[in-house]
Amino acid sequence: KKILRAQEIAMRSRVPIIYLVDSAGVNLPYQGGVFPGQYGASRIFYYNSIMRRYLKVPQISAVMGPCIAGGAYLPALSDTIIMVEGTSFMGLGGANLVKGATGQTIDNESLGGARTHNEISGVAHYRVKDDEAAITKIREFVSELPKKESEVRSQKSAQSRPKNPEGKIYEILPEDHRQPYNMRELLDCLLDEGHLDEFQADYAKEIITGHASIGGIQVGVIANARGMFRDPSGGAPKFGGIIYTESAEKVAYFIDTCNRHQTPLVFIQDVSGFMVGPEAEHSGIIRAGARFVEAMATATVPKIVLTVNHASGAGYYAMAGQGFDPDFIFSWPTGRMGVMEGESAVQAVFGSQLEKLRANGEDPDQKLELEMRSVRETYERDLDAKYAAARGFVDAVILPEDSRNALELALRVSLNYSGPHLGQFILPASLT
């Protein structure tokens, strides 16, 4: 009843609610008064769900001990989950129950500890070393919740400077667009003080999500990382710039959370598309990708896009491509927007012919070589940022050193309108 009362106060007052979870579940000798009934434990989850789906009341959970069986749904229904290394456990059943039910032997840390839920399952969002660090993280998160719109528009701090000068971007970004680089170093040149409170930093590392500010305005950042990333489950490494099932689910959840908290979104695009192949299909990437696209498309907060390098395939759509009416979309001169790269287009169009020639030990004749060159050159021309700008696919091609000013101006202009940012659509009052 104390939990329900606290939830009712949070719902009535529209203030954040914080759960510090350390519970082995229902006190079994008294389960008759706790488990069933209109105001039993299930009512807690009912209130959790109402706050998430309708009232948009921020809910933050710190798992500081065991969190077993139905009790695991309390943090799972929160917006943010923090777990403490070595002491947190979250699972529908502990190691003993797993042993009895399935015959499997596993320790609780491997089954549902902080590392497991941050790196492998993706259920948790932050991992900290002790309870004190968990409280500090909660304070940080609450401080990052956006203020009233009038306050957001007016605040401009002398400290609103990047960690590194924007000119350093030229040192970070390689001349060859196919080469990897450190996206976090690039963000140091765009975000206030280079500070990014990264969300699910240990999970799906091929895409970066987190809370930051630009010119004093709180934003949610979604950026494609480049390079190769180890799979914590021991599988094949993952390629940066590619969207996998896990990264799609991670971003969809992050967008939904930012939307509930009325936090504008900034997309830093360098995406080559969604992963393909049997493993990707069997993991449900179509469903996860659709979830990503739906979350982005229906978010009612301002959406600002900056294309750094690649903006290819359905990945371009998911990262708030122009067809989804972002408030502003900018590109650096290095931006490349199209269905695919020139060489990929050659393989798509002529792949069958080339395969037959290889099987017969033959090389392409002059006519085929000319046709392939024409396709390659056409795609390369159409990928150019100037080509996109000339056709209105981007609002402006900007220099890297002008990026912060452009992003801040776009955010302030977008925040002048307090209604839902959904392109040309007029929503009924019940949905605004």
C-alpha cells in the first residue's frame, strides 16, 4: 500500500518517481493479502504501465539487491534501470529455481547480474560499481530531465561550449569515407562540454544513445558508431554503421523514453543500412526495424538530423530521413545519401552475370565493363551532398565548424512550437 500511495502521488502531481529495489519478492506466509485482489501487487504494475503509456511520469529504478519473479517487472516497467555490480540480481527465477525446473546449473551473476542485463539481454540501462554510485546516477538523471519549455528556450550558459573545438572534426573524420573513426570524439566537438550521459553504453555498441545538451538545451542523441565491435555472447563481431536487431530495439526504447519526457532528439547519421542474412532474419530484425521506425516516426518532440557520412538504405529512413519530416536536416559536404553505394549497385544489377562469368573462368567484356562503370558513376554522382541539397533532400549543407550553431538554432526554432512535431498532420486533441 505504501508503494501504491507513492505512485498515486507521483501520478497526481506529475513528478518523477524513484524505486530503490532490494526484494526477494512476496512474503509467502502473507501472500493472501499481497498477491490477489484489486489492490494487490499487480496494482503496482498497473500504475507503472499507466505512468509510462499515458501520464508520461518519469520512473527510475535502481536494483540494489535481488529482484525476483514478478518483482522484476517493477524495474522493467520503469523508464530507466540502474544495476549495481556484484549485488544486483534481476530474474523471473533464481539459480536454485532454474536448477529445479530445467536441470541447468548457473550462478545468479551469470543468470541475471548487472553485466548480463547491461551487455547481453539489454534489459538494464546503466551499470555502476556500488549503491552510492547508483544514487549519484539517479541524481544526474533527474537533473537532466527537461525544464519547462520557456526555461529551456531562455537558458544559455557561458559554459555552453564543446569539449574540443569544432575544427578538430577535420582531424577525426578520415578522408576515405569507408574508414572507421571514433564517433565519441566527434561528439566531443558537438555537445556541451562533450558530456554524454550514455544510455545502455554496454549494449549494442554499434549505435550510441544518450542524454546531452547543445547550447544549454537538453537533447537525446542517437549516433551511428563506426568500426568493429565484440559480441559479448561470443558470436561474430558487429559492424559499426549497421543496424542490428539489438540496436534497433535499443534505439526504439530510447526514443520512446525521450518522447515521454519531452526531450528533443538529435540524430547523427552515418548509417549503411540494416544487417542482412539468416542470423539477422531469424533474430526478428524486420520486427525490430519496424519498431525503430515507428518510434521515430510517431515521436512528437523536435527531431534534428545531421548527416556526417553515409545515409544509405532503410537505415537512412530509421535515422529520421527526410520522408519522416524531421524539423531540420543538415549534411556535411562529406554526406552520401542514397539507396546504396556505387559498387553495391553494380553487384545488385550485374551480380548474376558476373557470377556466371566467374564460374566459366571468363572476364567481363568491354560492353559489360562500360555498363558497370556507368551504373557506378551514376550512383556516386547521386550520392553527393550537393546533389541532395540541389533537390531539397537536405535543408543545408554546412561545414563541420558551423554544426553547433546550426543545431542550436534549429533546436531553438523548433521549441518555439509546443505542439506535436509530426510534419503536416493535425492530431485530434485526445492525442496531443
